[in-house]
Amino acid sequence: MKVITCITCPVGCEITAEEKNGRYLFRGALCKAGEKYAYMELTSPERVVTTSIRIKGSVMPLVSVKTSAPVPREKIRGILDEALKAEIVSPVKRGDVIISNICGTEADLIATRTQ
Amino acid sequence: MKEYKYDVAVVGAGPAGLAAGIGAREGGAEKIVIIERDFMTGGILPQCIHNGFGLHNFGKDLTGPEYAEIYAEKAAALGVEIKLETMVLEIVPAKNILSEADDAVPPSAGLDPGYSGRNPSSGSTTGNVSSSGNVSSSGNVSSSGNVSSSGNVSSSGNVSSSGNVSTTGNVSSSGFPEIHTVICVSKSEGLIKIKAKAVILAMGCRERTRGNIMLPGTRPAGIFTAGLAQRFTNIEGYLPGKNVVILGSGDIGMIMARRLTFEGASVKAVVEVMSFIGGLSRNKVQCLDDFNIPVFLNHTVCYIKGNSRVEGVEIAEIDDEKKIIEGTRRFIECDTLLLSVGLIPENELTEKAGIKLDPRTKGPEVDSTFQTSADGIFACGNVMHVSDLVDYVSEDGITAGIAAARWARFSGKEREKRYPKARQQFTPGRNVSYIVPQAVYTGSDSGENSKTEKSPFKLSFRVTKPMRNVKIQLARREVILHESNVKKIVRPGEMEKIDINDKLLELIISKNDTSDIRVEVIQI
Amino acid sequence: MGSWRSFLKNKYRVVIAGGGVVGCAIARELSQYENLSITLLEKEDDVCSGTSKANNSHIVCGADLDPSCPVEIEMIRRSNKRWESITAELDVEYTRCGSFNVAVTESEFNDTLPALQKKAQSCGIFSTRIIGRDELLSKEPYVNPDALGALYAPEDGSLLSYYLVLALAENAAVNGVKFLFESEVTALSFSQEGKFPWTVEINNGEKTLDADFVINSAGLYSDAVSKMAGWDNFEIRPRKGEFWVIDKKYSSLVNSIVYGCPQPDFRGTTVVKTRDGNLMVGPTARDLRDKEEKGTTQDAMEAGWAAAKRVFPWLDKSMTIHQYAGLRARCAEINDYIIGWHPDGVKPFINAAAIRSTGISGSIGIGEYIAELLTERITLEKNPLFNPVRKKIKRFETASWSEREALVKENPLYGEIICRCQTVSKAEIIEAIHNPLGVVSLDGIKRRTKTQMGRCSGGFCTPRIVKIICEETGSSPLEITKRGRGTEILKRETKNPSSHCRMTAGRSGAGK
């Protein structure tokens, strides 16, 4: 049994999920969207990863980056490792792809500011 | 001193200020300047590299830097001038003869007409004072002499009941303020005076500190406000700690828990005084739960240990009266304590200018055009009240910008008509901690041909505690003017809004009864 | 410094142990003599790092002393004559604002105030007056409306202790005194052979110095240093005082120094307007054994505020911007300062020990008196090049508009405001970084510029100050400390792969 806090809306239902014969039973969700969210969270949770990477030739030593789309949660660590190794040279524009298809997620690591 | 003239001057180029600049252009102002002390725009956003911005305004999940750049680009495209690395030292409102007790206050904000070398900081103090010396946190001055945390004091002890200190400034023949002076300094230009028909305050807020919450213990290295740690981590590229305890479950605290975890630090605990998480539940899930970071609700840090560097903190459970429950103390070893214990609007310039503050929001009292108690001075964003979403800040910035541009456009009798003295006040009722705006113009010419500046607006407010299944009411005395549909949940961390449309506005503005309208949240 | 003084490597005429107000006042006083080479040893990274920094800035004239403490009375009497001149020379803001002991009950007015006045007279202070309610209200309009009157001590004054100590130290340094920081005296050995009778061991043998004379001004640890010289008949038992700093916006509510009537065991909590315009509430008093127990506590806070609110009922904890605690070096066995030559009559060792809560007020007199003591054994020759004048850093915040214009014109960095709460410019910070004592910690810069002291407590300016220190000194941000070694504020670079710890697997959501 697992408890999932729904973040679809501000109500924040605490949804309990129970697995029976490969199917999930949800309790506590006030709406269908909540059950859908809980199912996603249980089977394939996804997150947008944001961090920073080194940049040379800029006033600031780092430039902020993010994944262009939500990625599977278990990929977070790998993406952070890639970001740690990365280094670019200024200038960079918001939206520039730093690493494409990062960790095989089909999302790109893109710059989130121009500097 | 070099002098510049503008229609609208905005103090601060964070999200509120950028939006205000854009709004001022949309409202038709020609010469607009945003004054920013940093070397870049965006305020706090460049260091907020996480996503979650813009969902409300753009329907997109943006990061802080992206959100800031979009607004900065728009402001630049609209020809809004931005003065970087320029610090506003003082805002001198134009003389405001509308406030009755004005003459009782000696010139104090510190500017002689010729800037003849008077000490600008002497004599300009804040806090209303009386001779008997009581302080009320609610902040009104009575003739028997309360001291309020807002409002004005003159060093000679005179009291102004309106709270406006004025100094110099040009007064038009109609008696309306014409021009304000914003005194700034920069290394490239030295001291400069910016003269503007309207000024918009957009200075944002600052973090509450250890001193503010009187946290006991030693004073070692390793105690940071969450925002300071965020700056070091995200902008400067240095990790402030390896083993971290975070006091306060506000959004910045939770977001920093994840950031520091990403950078290899170990977050030992998030400690929250309240019985509920302070920030958005989205952040609890994605920043704490994802990384199994324990949260201690109804707990506080009761002692900081360590002489050179933080060695650990003692935490304990607290009861309903916020007193420590003995026997629940436990020690958590850590080298760093992050404080995410709230934000306070940054109103030092506002207070110095003699503008009235609301002790609840700790920001200036405003009307529905976001005009403060000083005519022609507007406010928006976190300087007015601390918002949960930057999207709301931008929205308010646009509103204030448009309003300031309109103010700058009208003068004389026209302005007098549009900005009447009569106002309908709002006050927080049951389960509501504050409301913004605090008033709306009523005027004597309500109806179809009304010229008063009272177009539809939104009332923003926060509840005092999380509640389920509630209705929001607007009430005057015993009469309920408006009741919302049932809301499944309201939380202090998430701002609530009521749309005041034309119909509701008609109801609110009553000629017969001008007593305050309460905003209440009712359990059903 | 000049050729007028012969510096032998690690050999000094005078070694002063301890760089608080007492050590610095002695150093400054002795720096006017040509024939003394002086070094001051301080265990922390800056002067004024212990007891001297944590007090309420009240300079007593002697009206409230214990008549049975002749040494303390004498030192304060000597200092009291010199405040105007010394603060003018050293460019330290000082005001003889007077103090009030406010009576709020009949018995306090009728009994306590006359008793206090009598006590003042027996300490040689005849200027105090008992004043009625009206006069009190004319001087302190926002005092408790129930107040019946007060004992007014017009000779009492106010200055910020760290400004005084920094000024004394900087002036001493400019006049040739050498300051060694992070240098704790750990042993003293005495030998009557050779030119330098004392060998001073620093940091358990990290370094040694030779000296003719050792002067002990080690504050809380003055008993330990004294013991090293074989003078061990006293012990320092710290007395903790806690303080609260109130937001500047309330500063117009208090004009001077206002006490309630004394509590049984200590003078009572005061509210003082400091020279910076902040109000300060405190101190409390609690006797301790642990000399490093500097934490603030909940209990003291409640007691301290209750006492302060008796005098100013409008005070509210929410007005606080900082709090801190200080330990005073009070002696358990001897109820007075301990000042003088070693009682064996031989060893060239002088104690300036057990200088308790009145230390700032007594410091100038102590320096003067110790110079006199030295003349009992050597002849002091005035240095014709002694420069008694020291100038403080010009502050943008307190300058008038025309002065501000001139400052920025002369140095554009005065136009770059780094600390927004206290309006401190980059020019001031750079000047502070290059101070005569060479102190570059964040706390050092704080005390020299007032940055990090305002409402945001450095939340905004700290990264900017770190950057400026690095630019000026070539250090890495990782080397910047709060107050000397062990207090580095940052742990490592975030994006340096070699120092980066990976997010630990067990904690991450990955693989769950």
C-alpha cells in the first residue's frame, strides 16, 4: 500500500493505492484526475530536472539548465551526472540545446537563460 | 545633481517592476524608467532555477530565469528604459495637500530645496508616536498616543493622523501633486534625481532572519537564509553545507532541500512550526518526498550548537501555544541550518516616504488601482504583499503600471474626479489574515457616467489556517453581499482571489452605508 | 615601522595577551613611547572578538559602582575625564547623553533612588540628581507613563564598543604595535638569564616569542594566563548577558540610556540608543562556568524583556532584528578589577584581569595606569612621531547630500551600494578590507562597515562582500570565513567534478 499526495490541484488529496492482481485500487481521490495522477506516480513518475552547468567567458560561473520535457524520475541521477561534467562557452541563449536526448530520455538539456 | 524627467518611474526590476513597466506602456505612458540596483534584471528570479513559474500566466512550466527573461525582453521591446546598478536612496512624494494633518508634520524626509547639505537621515524616522508611548501592532494613531509599527514619526514628536510626511515637491495650482522625486546613486552617474509624475514601488521582499525569530543558541558559521544559500549554490557556484537541516517548510526551503540534494548534500530534516506544510504541495512531493527527506511538523529548532561551525541543532515538538514539549527534544547533527521562515515586504523606502503600511500585509495600503496613501505612488508585487506565485506578481505589476500611466495622464479637475477621497474599505473577517487591496474608490458619481477609477478588480487574500469545504463571503454588517461556491480546500500557503466584477462593485459601493466590508471564510 | 624602533625577530619589549578593549587601550597608550616594541596576541582573528564586542554601549561615569571596589572606581574615574578627547582623536562617535534609573513604584522612588544617589556619592560622583516625572518625560517622552521619576546621571555616555576597540587597535597599529591574530598564549616561561626574561609560547608551540614584559589582558581567560605566570589566586567565572537589537525605525522612541531600578543581583536591564541609532535591550545576567557558553536562551529572553517592558511598555519582541550574548570576565574571589605587578615583586608581569562588565568604561584609565606602572621599572621615552589621530571610514549613509555628492565624485565606488539595509558602498567595504590590522573575515568587515548588521542580516550582501574580498585579496570564496579559521562559510564548489559527491542513491527517488 502506498500513499500519494496528488498535485493536480490545490486540494492535494492523499490517495491510497493498493495493488491487487496487477491492478491498482485507489482510495481518497476526489476526482478521476487524481487517480490518473496516482497511477502515473506509481508506474512511471516523471519530473522536469533543473540544475546548472559551468560556463566559461561569462560574468557568472554557471548557467541554469533544464530538461525540455519531464523525464522518468529514475533518470534524475544520470542527468545530474551529465550536467556535472558539462561545460560550455559563453554566449548561450535561452533554449539552446546543451545535451540532446540526455540519458536516452528523448528530452534535451537546454539552457534556461541567455548569458 | 543630474535630473531626469519621466511619466512613470518604477523602483525595482524584478518580476513586479518589469511587469509594471510593461503595464505603464500599455496604459499609454511615454517615458518610463525602471530603476534597478543589481547589474541585471529579474530580481530574485535568476537564482530560482527550478521550474513551476508561468503555469498561470503562460500555461507553460518555466524556470525563474526564463520567466524573467521573457518579461525583460518584452519591456525592452516596448522601449521601457532600465537603469541598472542604480540604487534608490529616497522617494520624496510630491506635496499632498489632500491629507489634512499634513501641516502638523515638520519637513522630515530630509530634502531641502537646494540640497544644502542637510543630513538626509536625521529626523526621518518611522513609526507613529505619541507622548504616552503605547505601541499597537494594528497601527493607528490615536490622540492618546499609540505607537504603530507603520506610519510616521517626526523627531520633534508631532503626530500626523494621516500618516503622510511631505517635504518639497511641486504643487500644481489645483492642489494636486504633480511630480515626485526619486533620488538615486550609481557609480557611473553619481547622485541623480528622477522626477516622475507617478512612481511604482516594486522593491520586493526580504527573508526573515534568525534575529527576527529569536532562535536561541550560539552564533557559528553555517546559518543561512534559504535565499542566501540559493544564491551561493545557483549563482556563485558554491555549496554552503554538506549536512543540512532546514527550518521552515516554505517553498524556498523545500526547493533548496532538493537543490542541495542534487548537489550532493544530505538534507537531514525539514522542521516546521505549524501543523501543516507552509509551501505548495507540489513542492512537498517533488522536493521532499522524492528524496525521502523527513518533515517534522509541529516542531521547532530550539538550540543551535557549535562555536566555529554549526555542529547540530536541537529540535523539539511544540504545543498549540508554540511552547516546547519537554521530553521531545532531540539532537540532529548537521553543519548547516537553512532558515525558510517567511518573507517580509521591503518597505524601508516606502516608510521613509511617509506612506501608510498595513500591519497585516506589512506592505503599503492600496486601493483597487494599487495606489498607496501617497497620491501618484503605486505598489505591486511582494512589496505590497508576499505572493505565492510569481504569476500573480506580474499580474499586479501590469495593473499598477496601467493605473500609474492613467494617473500620469490626468491632471487638475480631471484627476480630482477620477480619484475621489471617498473609499470603501475592506477588512479581513473570520479566518482571513489579510486582504489586498484594502479599499476601492467610491466617489459621488457612481453609476453609468462614473469617472472614478474603479474598474473591476480582484481581491486577494490569505486564510489563517487550512480548511476544507468552505465558502467565501463578502459582508457588510449583517448583510452578505456575495458568497462563493463551495471550495474544497483553502490553505494559507495558497492565495485566494475574489473577482469583483461590475455587478458586485455596484453592490459594494453603497451611498447609504460605508462601513467596512468583511471578507470571511466560512466552514460549511 | 620606522628606524626609531629596533625590531628583533620575535623579540619584543612588551607582549600584550588579549586584544579586547583593555589590551587595545593598553597597546594604544604604550604605542606613544619610542623605546617599546610591542606585540599584541589575540586568539581570535580580530580584535574585539570576545567580551568587548557584546555589551550595551553604556559608558558609565562611576555613579553605579560598588563603593568597595577602589580599583574599578579609579580606572573609571580616569577614563571619565578622557572620553571627549580620546574619541575626538580616534574619530569615534560618543555622546554624554546621561542615564536614567526609572522608578515606577512609590518604594522605588522614595527608597531606591535616594539609596542609589548615596551610593554614587560614595563612589565620588556628585552630579546625579533625582528628577520628577515631568523632567523625566521631557527627556524621555516614551518612558512608562506610570514612572514617578528617576535618578539622572548626566555624566554617563554612550559609544559603540567595537568602534572604540577598532579605533584603539588601528591607531596602535599605525604607531607600530604588531598584532598577531589566531595566536593564543598557551605557556609562559620565565628565566632571569639573558635579555628577555619571558618566553611566550603561542598555540601550543606553533611559535614562540621573547619578551621583557608580559601584560595580561586576556579577558575571560585572564585567570589562565595569570596562572601561566605563577599568579593563581583567582578564577574568572563568566557572567552571561544577553542583548537584543531593535530595528532602527523605533530609534526616536528613546534618547539616551534608560534603566529600571536595579534588580537584587545586577544593575538591571537597560534600553540604550546606540550611536548607530539602533535601540538595544539588555543585558540580562547569569553566572556560568563554561567560558564558551555564548548561546542565547529562551529563559533569559523572557526575563530580559519583562524587565525592559517595565520601563518601556511599548517594547515588543517583534521589533528585534538581532540578538546576541556576551560573557563578562568577572572574578569569583575578588570583587574588583585585578591590576598590578606580579605579587612576587620580581617577574615583569602585569595583570589587567577580571575586568568585568564595566570594562569599556574603565579601559582608557587602565591603559593610562599601566603605562604608569611600567615607569616604575623602565623609563618611557615619548615618540616624537606618535600620531594620535585616526580617521574612521567615511560613511555614505550618514553623509549629507552634498557630502554624498562629493564622495561619489572623488571615488565612484561610493556610488555602488552593496548593503541596502545600511546603505554601505563598495568604497567603504574596500577600505575596510585594507584595514591596518589586515582582518578580512566577514565579521571583521561587518564591524568596520555595518554591512550584514541591518534588517536582512547579510542575506542580500554576503555573496557580494565575499566577491569583493576575493577581488581585493585574491582569495577563493572557499577561504572566506565568518571569523577566522574553522568558520569558513562555504563547503566546496558545486560544479567541480572532483569535489562533488553524487546524490546518494538511497535518498534519491531513482530506482525506487
